[in-house]
Amino acid sequence: MKSTIPDTGVPITPAAGNGGDRQENRHEASLHGEILLRLRDYVVEGNIPEGARVPERQLCEMLGISRTPLREALKVLAAEGLIELLPNRGARVRQLSQRDLEELFDVMAGLESLAGRLACEAITDAEITAIEQLHYEMYGHYLHRDMHGYFQTNQRIHESIVAAARNETLRTAYANFAGRIRRVRYSANFARKRQRWAEAMREHEAILDALRRRAGSELSDILFQHLRNKRTAAIEHLSEPQEDAPASA
Amino acid sequence: MKSTIPDTGVPITPAAGNGGDRQENRHEASLHGEILLRLRDYVVEGNIPEGARVPERQLCEMLGISRTPLREALKVLAAEGLIELLPNRGARVRQLSQRDLEELFDVMAGLESLAGRLACEAITDAEITAIEQLHYEMYGHYLHRDMHGYFQTNQRIHESIVAAARNETLRTAYANFAGRIRRVRYSANFARKRQRWAEAMREHEAILDALRRRAGSELSDILFQHLRNKRTAAIEHLSEPQEDAPASA
DNA sequence: GTCGGCCATTTTGCATTCATTTTTTGTCCT
DNA sequence: AGGACAAAAAATGAATGCAAAATGGCCGAC
């Protein structure tokens, strides 16, 4: 059994055994729907090495289903850009080149830039107040050098801006691209440089300021530049040697 | 007639050269890949009424295949947002509400805005010259009141800007959203108002000007406003003449 | 000793088949 | 006559089977 698969013999998810305790499903009641969600999470979490070839058979065993719904889910994941489907040669986790990452970051920047612009048109004072709260909370994390908390709050701020844009299509697209990037766990390391961190905080203050003034164009510009700088930091980090131990879970 | 099922006995043989090529060349070999391309074109072309329920069996007969590859293609189309997949109730052509259209237009505006910004970073003089050529050509169409030629050239200009952004991810996303909108055939009517047409020409001149100066932020702003105005015109057009009452049961 | 062709095994792609759910239709009761 | 219930018919969801292509190993040739 010369398994070309690295370490894919993994429990893909606890997934609450088939006890039959769950028929209350909002949207994805069907099997292929659930498989899709689980597989997507599984890939996004980075449990499969890049470019690793994962035979359908093995995935079927792991998931306890037949190949038909699995293949449907794979097609969708391929359409989402998470995996690649080579004809007659199976599915591979799409490996993102540095160029791909740059492109993804730029698209994310464009989407957030758009979100900021749209948000200025319809955001309520209450929403701004909520974002301000998050901002102060994030500032606290920054002062305490709590990188994990900082990133989580940071993400919530950006999500709040996207939500304030009141555009579900944008929200979905944003989530999709965010998922593609999330595979690359840059966030845990990208802001080691304290200087960049301080810059990011200043940029966030400018974001908040523009948001308060509902200055759409300005906010759009600031957000794009903010994400651009993030991108630069992330790419630089990726180019550097990674000496760290990844196990922070 | 309570049945929403129309006579879908239509020959699904368009497959003719489309204005824009799709992003996936990797699927063309396999059957489901070809089915995907044909079905997507078929839906984008608007051959299926909105919300119409099309039984898989019927599509299989039309396409001469079995249900397995068809279902795979349907899943992908659903992921792309072209159709809806109701659990146990089949696939329906996704009908876009006015709100959906507004959202789509805004996202397109954001993507083109981003494209303009990125294009300013890397566009060559030759590319600008080419766009200028298209611009003059479009101006000729405008002077001759040739709406069809105008729209085609206009589309080529916008595609050129997206291409100049040198971001394949962006290009793919742009093509996807463009396909969703294309179902709604607004373009044939949206510029009935000559005033709007003249405005659009002026905006295009401003676009070209900003592009020549590589003024990224400015071009970003102009493009967004340009698309915003397009959106307004399109939505207004949709509200006015109701050629078909989509009222489904 | 290494390269190249041949064959067995595995894997993918598609068709077919089975099981569930939905929809329709027919009948019966109010 | 109209509505409710039930059974038939059809459609969807998932599993299995089968053919074609690919992967890998083996043997022979150079």
C-alpha cells in the first residue's frame, strides 16, 4: 500500500455521527450540501497539503458516502477556486503561487474598498458606534500586544464594514475570496513587525474617521491602501523563511 | 395556467462563439465540462424564462446525456449564482429582483473601479493607445447613433481596462458577474435617453484622461460613478416598461 | 545499468439503478 | 360543487456498475 497521499488519513470532521438526530436544516439539508460544507471547511482549514492528490475513494470512505455527492461537491469547490480538477486525473488542492496571492489580496482590497464606499451611503450611527467599539477593543489588544485578539477584532471590523454596505452579493463574494486566502495562514505571522502594526492602527483610525464623515471616495481610497499594505506585509512574510513551529492550536 | 413549466422544448445548440471566453479551459475535455459551457451559455443567453422549472430529464434528452454530468454542471451553475437549486425540488433559473440587480451593478462597479486602479499601475502606452482607438471608434458609433456598435465597443473598452489590470482573479470574477447580469437584457434599451448617452461619452473621456495620467484613485472614482450611473439608467429602464409580468405562482 | 514498451491495478467518468420525496390526480366525504 | 385525503406518477437524491484512461510495476532490449 504505497499511499501517495501524505497524511490524509484524517477524521475529516467529527461531524456528529449518523445518529439521526438532525433533520432541522436551514438550507443545506441534502447530503451533497453537507458534504460541500464539510469539505470546504476542511480545505479552507488547510488540512490537505497543497497539490496533494486525494483519491475520491478515500474521501468517500472518510465521509462515509458514495462518490456521486462527493463529485458534485468537488465540482462546486473547483468552481469556487479552492481546488483544481484535472481531467481524468482527479482533484488537487489548488496551490496558490505568490502571484495568485497578490491577485487575491488586490481583489479583496477592491471589494473592501467598494464596501466602504457603499457603507458610507447607508450606514447608521448605531453601526458606526459599534465599529468604534470594536476599534477601541482592537486598540486594547494592540496595546497589550495580543495579536490573536487583535486579528479577531480586526476581522470583525472589516466584516462590519462589509455588512454595512448592505449588499449580499458583495458579502458572498467577499466571503468566497476570504476563504481562498484563509488557506494560507499568513495572519498569525504577518504583523510581527511592530512598525507595520502601528501603521495599521493609524490606518484604522483614518478609516473610522472617513466612515464617520461618510466620505465614500476617501474611505474607498483608504481601505484600498490599507489592504494593499496588508498584502505587502503578507507577501513579504511569505518570502521570508518560516522558522516558527506551526502548532499554535 | 398555473403551471410555471413552459415548453422548454428548445434546441440547446447555441454553442456559438460568444463575446467573451470563459475562464475554464480545463473542463472542456470532459463531458460535464462541455455541458457546463453549453448550459451556462444557454442560461446566460436568456433562453429559459426566469423561475422556470426545467426537469433534469428533459435537459438530459436535449443534451443527449445522462443525469450524472448534468447534475454536476447544475451544481456549478448554482455556485456561480446563475440558477437556484431547491432541495428535492429541482433547479430553477434564478430570478433577479431589482435589488439583486442593483447589488450586481454595484459589485461590477467596484470591480471595474478596482480594475482601473490596478491598470494605472501597469498599463503600457500601447494599451492606452489601443483603448483610445476603441474610444474613437465608440465615438463614431455614438455620432451615428449606432447603439449596437456603441455597446459592443463600450464593452471592449471596459474589458480592456480589466485586462490591463493584469489580475486573472479579477478578470474571472468580473466575467462571472457580467454573465449574471447579461441574462437581463438591459443593454438593448438602457440608453434610450440621449442625454444619458452623452453623459456616458463624457465620462468615458474622463476615464481616458485619468488613464493617460495614470491617476489610479481618480480613475477608480470615475469608473465607479460611471457604472453607478449605468446602474441607475438600467434600473430606471427596468421599472418603466414591463414587457413581461414574471408573476409566478 | 538504464531506458522503453507492455500489462495489471487503480482511478476517473458516465450510465444505470434504487430509494425518497414531491407533485399530480382521482376519489370520497361534507 | 368544493375541499381533503390517498394513491399513483414523476422527479430528485444517492448508490452501484461498467468502460476508458491513467498510474505503477515488470520485463526485455540496448
